[in-house]
Amino acid sequence: MVMGRQAGRALQQRAVQTRSSILHAAAEVFDEHGFVGASIMKICERGETTQGAIYFHFKSKEGLAREVMNAQSDVILPRLASEGLQRLVDITLLWSRQLQNDPLLRAGVRLTNEQHTFGLNEETPYRTWAAIMKESLEAARTEGELLKSVDTARIAEFVVAACTGLQMYSNVVCGRTDLTERTVEMWQFMLPGIAVPQIVAAVDVSLERVARLAAA
């Protein structure tokens, strides 16, 4: 009985590892070629796996694309330990850095931006980010960091929209090489409008903060 449970756990672990490997291989291919150019065969070759394994875990290329789109926060949140308004800022700062070099995040953003070209209208990635940011803002409110007039849901959605626009503009202008600087500037503009004065001074939105987050 014990051996049976151990074998079952080993099989489950291998299945999780296989799924993760496929997801990351697909992200690399989607990042490089977009949805249309990312064939299942290319994903198989990149991930050194089979079509059967891909369809077992994800059912279709569209299903695989959805999973990549919805995995964006997994690249960011496990690396953060901050709370409240600093956490909200840190999410966007680390996102701005990782979007320049992390295939899973890059592919998730690319697919979300281009999804209309392959017949999807998936708002979940945006809604997920907005919910995550609202949670940080609510924690900030509890700690007395926000101005009383702040509507946390509206600010969360605004930050998602602002970051979406920032990365699209930066991508066209310079391949996102200035995205971190633009994100820092965004917070320099925004913080005085949502935070109490002592928190505006205390929240770290520096490039040095970005470097520390990326190194963690």
C-alpha cells in the first residue's frame, strides 16, 4: 500500500513537471513566433516532448495559449515579500524588468495583446492583475497608507490599463528597453494622488529598487 502511494505521488510529480516543461517551451515559441507561427510541432521540438503529451495536458493550441496568458502573475508574485502600497509598486517594477527577458511573461503579454487575431477575447489576464492589485491597495488602506478618496477597484484597473499602454508604447519605440524607467516615472506621477504624504516619501520607486527585486 505504501509503495502504491509512493508510485502514485511519483507519477503525479512527473505529470506536473511535464506540464510545466510544455508550458515553458510553448511560451518560448509563442514569444518568438506569435500564436499563428507557433505550431504544435515547434513546441514539441522545443520541449522535447510529443503531441500526445501536449494534448493530454492542454487539449488544444488555444488552450495552451490561454494557460500561458494566465500564468503571468506566477512569474512575479512568488518573488515579492513586500506589503501594501510598496507591494503594488513592486509588482509593476519587477514586471517591467522581467518583461524584457522572461519568456513566459513576454509570451503571456504578447498573446494577450494579439488574441483577437486568433479568435479569443480573454479578459482573465487583465482581471487577474486588477484583483491582485486591488488586494494590495486594500492592505494599504488598512495600514492607513491611502488618501480617503481613493477607490481601490478603480485605481487597480487604472494601473493595469496604464501598464498595458506603457509596455505597448515602449515596445514600439525601443523594444521595451526603457520600460522600467517609464514605470518608475508613472509612479512618481501617481503616488501623490493616491497616498498620504509620509507614504509618498517612504515608498521606494527607484531603479535601485528594481535591481534588488530582480536579483532576489
